[in-house]
Amino acid sequence: MTEATPARRGGRQLPTSDELRIWRDFIETTAALSSRLESRLQNDSSLSTGDYAVLLALSEAEGQAMRSSALAAHIGWERSRLSHHLGRMERRGLIRRQECATVPRGAEVLLTPAGAEAFRGATFPHLRAIRELFVDALTPDQVLVAGEIAAALRVHLDALGEK
């Protein structure tokens, strides 16, 4: 792949028709992949991808707990969106919230035993779906290139400072 010219990096030039076609293919395929993964996860485990993202973050966190602000940043959600989602998860017994002992007015989110069990039950089918829908569609080299593309996009977006 060639590096973008300075004029293009600066955003002074509009995308070409080929670039727009590739962009549209990328966006439409990503949306279709996300939709299928969401559907499979929901059918296999009754968890949404949002539920799974929260449970994954908590399962990997020290003590299976995180401050809600850190959790929001970790999964890339606005705090208000996370708060509403956590309320639904709490009603289902997947997580619980408590006041943070070390930070005034801070809340901590904890993984419950039911949440840990739901996460464990969802993980194998979800990983199998990722294998079937993403990994198996690509050659090993294409998987590596997809990782490089994702990393380059993440670095670029982080440099722009936008969410």
C-alpha cells in the first residue's frame, strides 16, 4: 500500500470514485458483519453485543470491577449511554453497581456470578461465530492486513481526537 500524499492527508482532496466504492463496500460489509454477529450472539446467549462488551471488560478487570467512567472509556461509550445500559443489565442480574469507596460520587460496576456465567456461556459460540463469519472468509495474510488497517484507522482517529 502506498502512503497518502500530503494533500490528501490534509483533507484538501475529495475521495476518488474508486476510493468511494471501496469505502462503501467497507462500510456496508462491516455493517452486515456486525449485524450477523449481533444476531448470532443474541440467538446463542440472549446477550447483546453491548452486554458482551461490558461483561468482557469486567471479566478482564482486576477484581471483576471497574469505575463506571473507566468502563465507559474502555468500551468507547458515552457515560449516559452506559448508565442506561447498565440499568438494564442490573435488572437482569448480570452486574451490580455500588458507590466507589475511594472516589466521592463515583460508581463502581461489578460482575455478578450470573453475569460471569452468562459471559462464559456466550464466549464459545461468539468466538465460533467470529471464526465462521470473519476469519474463515479471509486468508491468513488478509487477516493480518485487516489488523493493520484497523490499527492504522485507530491511530488516525485517536490523532484527530474525535469519538
